[in-house]
Amino acid sequence: MDKRALSAISRPTLTDENREMPLLVPNMRYLVTACRMEICGDDTLIINFFRAEKKELKPAFRTFCQMDDYITQDLSTEKTKWKTGAIDSLTGYMYWHRHSGNIVIASVPEREEMLSFLSDFRHRHGLDGQQRDIPWRAAVDSDIGIRIDEYQGAIKEWKLQARHGKEKAGIDLQMEKFGELPADYGQFVKKTVFSNENYIFYSRPKGRAYCTKCGHGFELRKDGMYHKKIAVWNDTDQVKHNKTVRCPYCNSYLTCKSEGMGRQNLFAVQWSVLVQKYKDEVLVRYFCHTKDFRKDFRNPEIEGSERFRTVHTAEKSTDFEWGRFKSTSEVRWRYLKDRNYGYFPPSEMDVPRRTVLYNTDLGETLAGTCMKYSAVGIYIDKVVPDSRILNKPWCIDWYFNAYRKKPYLEQLLKIGFYKLTKAVLEDVNCPEFKNGRTVLETLQVNKQQFNMLRKIGDPSARDVGILQYAGEIRQEDFDILRYTRDNGYDKMYEKYLDMRRYTTIYRINKYINRQKIIHDRDYFDYIRWLEEMGYDMRNEFNLYPRDFKKAHDDKSKEYIRFKDKQAKEDEERFKRLLSQLREETADMDAMNLRTGGMFIRIPNELNELKREGEVLHHCVGTYRDRVARGDTMIFFIRREEEPDQPFYTLEWKSRVVQCRGFKNCEMTREVKAFVEIFQEKMMEFGNGLKGMGKEG
């Protein structure tokens, strides 16, 4: 529809007779006028709505109806504003009636004009004689409400079908890439997918037994199972219901099931995954299979259906699932938006718990595709089995998505660094890597350090972290640090390496072992105390006391006294600073406070809170609604040399609630004194207002 041409049409006006309608129809909420004209060659019905407010009619909106579309213009504002909602929702689902309804048509000719247009619409689109589901309230009066519902409902449905058709066309185009299954896929399902879903069924009265895995029958005697034609038997295992017995023919250990027992639970569900290619794209397909022994255990029913598909390109992956499309009843392939099913996963019939991979050589399968260098086969064989996190049904898709962002995974897998690959994919305590041309660039180590890692064979992420932090390091020191234990808070190898400015790692390790120090952290806490108290850290008497336990206890007490003295001195300095600021600001009020190179101001607009939070990396930007409601007040503390640069943010709510700097850091001594003065000034101002109130 041409919105410019529609908005150019003069807005509707009321006749004197129409203005009296609210007095004649007390329950009226809307008065409707209508006209039919040709706009830009399109037959158009204009329905104008005037809202009744205190016996006065005010323009509300007007709906332009054409044979293929409709749109509504808001008349309550001078600015052109368009709405796409149906008349029902815009009026609040009221009913039409000529004399006593909520929606009243101004005149009979206008009513006939509307009916004529709606009848032409039905005829043009072949809706004559068809019945549609219409809301119950429309049946109160004439068919005006019913026909408008039908008209707008039909157009909405056509638009929805057009959107659905476009989406389905895109999906169908992707589905054309998926070809036939391999010829032996059925045998793969029977022999491999359900390899563990087999039993030995037996009947003592009939003296027989049957193995579902190899398909051979046996004669059941008192002393065991015998094959009827081949000289193989099992005379050691006792055939009993739910007991594990070896099949004499295929040597498989299977659970026995009596033919006379119920088989309601003998229904198995398994999933398989197939990787194929289409040109340079990779297709991953997931199948759900069922094996049912309940009807005929000799010929169990094996059925399967494809439930999920993924298309991997060099740039992205697209997931699909088989199910009901949108809110329609059509079952087809649709986009899969999320594979996170929450705490309680669906049934295994809907989502796999585990999958069996069909492809035995993924390298050959992926040749010529965007994943040809991904080394996914090595990943499946070496990494997935050792990971509780990665050993999930979607592990192949997860890897392809990770490889797309981190192609260096190929380097790690091909040189046998499986623990590192696992750490990268699980994103747990993993050092920082980058996509380098060589593995040295990727791991950010030099050649000597890389040789140290190769010497280990399959190094851990912690091993690489040691080398990255250390820079140059001797093999002996590296061997020591590999076996130091972190305490969950600190990386102890960093503490050892930092001590190289005073001594050697070998001597520290030797001393800790000789003194039988159980926790390395105790020694490094002792060293930190000495550093803060200003001891000579190159003096071995300080570094390696003869009796560490005694030295640790003595220095602990000394350090506490040192910190107490420091705190007392800080408090005295703060009081002197506070006293000085009080003198300097004696004649200032809180809003004009400016001292110590700082000043305070309120935000000029709420959007300033957003910038304040973004620059200082804290959450004051989320306080906008609270400030707008008057629930709290926000002040900005600025430095005079950088008046426009965020420094500290203060929240006031009858007192200073909090004052935070960059990344929520605490206040410095100077800022703390400034805030103290501000609070005193604000309290004085508040007490002054209370006093004035009492006098009044």
C-alpha cells in the first residue's frame, strides 16, 4: 500500500448530527464513519473511528481497506503514525450495534458502503459460501463485525502463509542437499547400533533356546544348551530368567529371557549419526531407531526415522529438526533454534542420549569439503572418549563449530596434544591461544619450550601456562613446577617463577621439602610479609630461616603489628585531610562542592548514566528507571583537569549508599574524604529544611 498517498488524504471530520450521537447512544465507545474511493488505482474503503470521551467525540484512528491488504493510521496525534493491528484489538474487542452497541455506525448509507466492499472482497477471492470461525462477540449484531473479522483474518492468514512459504522454500532448498542413505545402513543399524540390544529367549517346557544376535536356535537340556546341527554347546552356565549366559554359537554374553514372561519392557531406543558431504559442505544427520521384541522375539521390528540435520559451511552451521512447523498442523523439516532442553530433558524418543557413528573413515568422507583439514577423526577417537562434557550426541557439530572459529585445533590434534584440545573445547582453565601459522605461534612458546612440551608427549593446559608465564626456563625448573599443586585460588607456579628475582626455583623447592612445609602457600605468604615490611629479600637468612614454622609464626605476629600501625597512620592522615577539606569548603554547599581537585554534579539527563556505566564498567546504567521514579539519586564525581571524564559514581538515598570507581573499585583516601564532606553538607542541608518546616 502507498502510505504516502494514504496519509495525504484529508483527515475525517464530524457533522453536527454525528457530534450528538454520544447523547443518543449512552453505551457508545466508538462512532464509525466510512467512505469508498479509488486511491492510486486501488479500490479502497476508509473506516474512520472516533472515540467517545465524556460525551465528546475525538478522532482515534482510520483503517484503509483494499482488496489485498489493510493498514491503520493513528489519528490521535498530528504526526503520521501507522499501525498493523486488526480493528478488534485496536478497539478492545467491542461489539457493533446501530442503537446500543459499543461501536456505532454513523448512518445506513455508510453501513451499506462497508457491506458492499466486504461483499466484493468475498466474491473476488472466491470466499462466497465459505464459513470462517468468528469470535462469539461478533454475533451480537449485524454481520458488519463478522465480515470485518473475516476480511482482516483472511489477509492475516495470507500474509502468514506468504512468510511461511518463504521460510519453507529456504528450508526445502537446503533439504535437497541430503541424498540417499548408504546401501548398508540397515545392516549397520541391526549389527552395530543394536549390538547390545539382544537376548537369549528360552522355554524349558519346549526344551529350546534362541539367540537374537546370531539367529541360531539351541536345544535346552538339563546340563546346558546344544546346537541342533553343529557340535557347539554351553554346559557351564545355568539358563535362568534375567541371568547372563554365553551363546554357544557367537560367544556373546546375553541376558536370558523366558518365553513365558512378559515382554512389555523389551523395547529399545538407539540413535545413529551419519556424516555426508554436498560439494564443499558437510551434512550431519541424526536418526532415531527402535527395536521391538514384544510381538515376535525371533523377528523383532526395527524402525527408524531421521530427526535432526545440520548443514556446515565454511562460514556457519544451520540446524534443522523434523516436527510441527510453527503453530500449524504441518509436520515437516523446520529450523532448530535451540538444543538446550533445560534441566529435565525430553524422552529419548525425541532427543538422543548417545549416538553411534556410521562413518569409519571421516577423513575420506570429508575430502574436498570445508572441513577437510579439521582432523575430526582424531578428535572422535582420542578426545571425545576421555571427556564427560564432550562425549555427547552433538559432539561432531560442536567440534565443527569450534574449528570454524579456532582452526588451530587441527594443529593440536595432529601433533598429539589431545589434553590441550580438550581444554580448549571445554574452555576450562585454558591458557590464551591464537590462530597462528605454526604451532609455536598458536601456543605462544619458543622452539625450546615447544621441545619441552613434545618431551612430555601429551601436555596439559597447565604445562603450557607455565611456559607462557615463565619465558625462558630451564628443563629442571619446568619439571619441578609441573608437579606443584595449585590451591584453587592461586597458580602456585606463578609464585615460584616470581621468586626468581631473589633466588632459584630449585632452592625454593629443596627448602620446602626439607622443612616439610605441607602447603606451599604458607611459604609464599611469609615471603609477601617480608616484602611489605621492607626486609632484605636477597638475604638468605630471611629467605630460608632455619626453623620455618617458628619464623612463620614470629613474622605473622610482626606483620599484624605492622598492618595495625599502617592502618593507624592511614587513619591519622585521613583525619588531617578531612580537617583540611572542611576548612576549604566551609562556605560551600553540597551541590557546589569543589575541593581537592574534584567536584560533584548531578547528571544532566538519564542517558548520561548509561555512558557512566560503560566507561567505568559498572552497573549504574541500569539505575535509570529508579532515578526517573525518584527512588534514588546519582551524583558524578569528576576531576577538575578532566571534567567530562567519568571518575567515581555516588548513589545517595538519605545517605551515601555507595561510591564506585572503575570496575567497582573502592574509594581512594582522597575520594573518601571528599565523599565524607559531601555527606556532611547534604545532612546539614536536610536538617535545615526540617527546621524550616517546624518553624512554619
